[in-house]
Amino acid sequence: DTHLASWQDQRVARLESLINGKHALDTDNARLTEALRWITLTTDELVTKQRGDGIYAGLPWFNEYWGRDSFISLPGALLVTGQFDTARAVLSSFAEFQQMDPASEFFGRVPNIVKPGSIDYHTTDGTPRFIVALRDYVRYSGDQSLVTELYPNIVASIDGALAHWTDASGYLLHKDNETWMDARREPDKASYSPRSTRANDIQWLWHEQLEAGVQFARSMGDTGSAARWQQAADRVRLNFERDYLDATSSQLADHLTADGTQDFTLRPNLFFALDMIEDEDAAARTLRSAWEGLVYPWGVATLGQGDARFHPYHLAPGLYHKDAAYHNGTVWPWLNGIAMQRMIENGQVELAWPLFQRMNKLALERGVVGGLAETMDAYPHPGEAQPRLTGTYLQAWSNAEQLRIWYQYILGIRPDMLDNVVVLAPRLPAVLGAVDVSVNVGKGTLAASFDKVDGN
């Protein structure tokens, strides 16, 4: 092909730009530097053009775009790596498939899955994550023109939910299998990890969507929508702690059942919902018990091991179907991101760091070079030293969350071009002595060097 050499040159140039030049990284730990560079490069393999611009959920089985996966992945895959034009294209592409028919019960939803020949809207979390990802994009790039372009989509996403999917307390409702824990039994479609109609992470996402919407509405001069959405956001926050937190035990309900009963199944979704707890002491106690009950040296499990439904091995032929374990004990590396974030926010970087380093070691030594798998066993099999990798061998959100935590919470670089502010709040572990980094922010580049002085 006459274009092959040119395409290869363009590809090499793009990959080099991800780890050198304006976007560069170096540390005094060679293996750490190598791992982060490889994860950056391998994540780029999943950014593609299929039915528009998007991010493959994972390989080899998920060579398609998933709404929730795309927007969980977008900050780590594209924003911290400075690829703002591509991030804009992904957001715009998904907006084209948003359900904009006011007569549909899914009015305002972005698809769960977009692939050649089909579109599916059966997920609740993809839409709020779409709006939050748009806010993240503007915070990094400063490009508010996309807000103007997509404002009808923003309005539909919130007003559609308010019209069809909220209850008397203002919570966002969903079907039993419409959170990220979506595995179902065949043929009756019963959920393997039932979370009823009001999961805690969905309420956190709904609140984030409303708060982002308020910011966008104010920037557009839409004071009426801003006021309505702020009232809705305040209502969710006001009710959440009362309805989900057991103040005596500091347990946080994973979800409310249809009749409003609290279900205290220990699941990692509470790491997201901790933002909704005003009582800082209760939130800290909840975080500690969740870390102790769910976090293994290699990652975050989907169910506490004391639960009768706990399955430590994802694949156990002859004992149970793999989907029965999918969200009932299996470790998901993408959850490490929010778990480490919460620990670092609480001043516990030394507890989070070993988990971060194990993911780097995993990316260099097991599976795909620079790639983190979709899932892992909670326990090693008898006679084996390490838990087995399962699921896809390269999963976008696993890689992306590792990069996001490095840049946003360990280096502590968090831009907010909506307010023309860049927060620098590094939380480097004691073993790391020096870091040189440059990142794209707005229309420029921020270069930073972190060095220990007198052991600090």
C-alpha cells in the first residue's frame, strides 16, 4: 500500500508524543517510569474509530464502545495524557447516539453499547458519566464551545431522568441489572448481584450529573434550569446520609430495596458514594472497614468474603457459572482507582502505594505488556502464588484508572479551566524521590519537578 509507510510514521510520531516531548514523564524509579509509559502506550491501542470515535472497552471480546466504560476511561486515557481533540471527538460521537425522542422512556440516555448494527440503552450510569466526562474535558481543555454545542444533550440527559426515572426522594431509579454490576442468569434474566432500584453509586453519579449540569446551565445563561437542577441536587444530598448511612455502625448501604429497606451488602460501590456523607468521621470509619474487607494486595473485590454469595474464583467449572462470580468476589482492577483515591484523600498514600505498584508490576510482567486485565481471582488457586487473570486481557478502564490516579492524586495535578485554576497537591510516597513531568492544560503545557528536600 502506498500509504503504509506514511501511516506508520504518523503512528510512531503519535505514540512518541504520548510519552515524550510536551507530554513527558521521568522518575527516579526506572521500573515505575517504564510501567507508566507502557500503560500509556497500550491504552492508546483501544482508542479507535469504528462507529464514530470511541474507546474499545477491552480486547479481545469487547471491541466495541460501551457508554460507562468509555466515560470512566476518558480521563485516564485521554485527558491526563493531553489528547483533548480526541476526547472532544469521543464525547461528540456518543452524543449523536443519545436518545432524543421525548416520548421514549429512555429520553436523554446515552447508549450502553454502540457497535455496528445495534445500539442499546439499558444502563443507568452511562448517562451521568457522560455529563461528568464532559465537565472533566472542559476542566482540562478550557474548551467551553463543546458545552454550547451539546447543551441540548445536557438538558435532555437531566430532564429525561427527572421525568421518567426519579422517585419521591429525588433518587435516580434503575432496573436491577442497569448498574455496572449487570451480570444476569439465563434464561430468566435474574441478576446475579441484585441491587434493586436505588444503588448508592448511582445516587452519587446522579448528584454529580446535576452539579455539572448546574455549572453548564449557568455558563449558558439558563438560570431556570440551573435553579431547578440545583434544587434536585440539594435534595439528593440532603436525603442520602439519612437513608443510606447507619450512624451507629458507620455502615453504608449498597442500595435501598423497592420498599426503602437498607441493604448493607459489603460492595466496593460505597467507595464512590463516600462523597455523599457529610459526617467526616463516619465516612472515614466506613472507608477503613471497606478497605479492610474488600481490598486485596492485587485489587478490589466485588463482595465481602463473609457473604454467603462470595466466590473467590471467577472461573470454577462444575461449581458455578462464571457470571455468578463476576460481581460476587471477583477482583476488578478498575476499582483500585477510586479505592486508592479515597485513601489518598484521607492522607493514606503509604497504604495506597503498594496496590499502585502491584498494578505496575502486573502490567510489565503478566498478560499484555502495558495492559491490565478486566478481572482477577480474589484468591490464588491452591499451590499457586498469584491470583489468575481472567476476563479480557486488556481492559480500558483498568489501564485508564491507573493513569488517572497517578496524575490526579499521586502527582496531584488537577486542572479546572472552568475557573482558570490548576490544583497542585502532590502526595508522593516516601520511597519516591524525584519526578519530572509535563502535562497539557488548556492551551499550554505545565512542567513540574518534584524532589525530596531533607527527606521530605
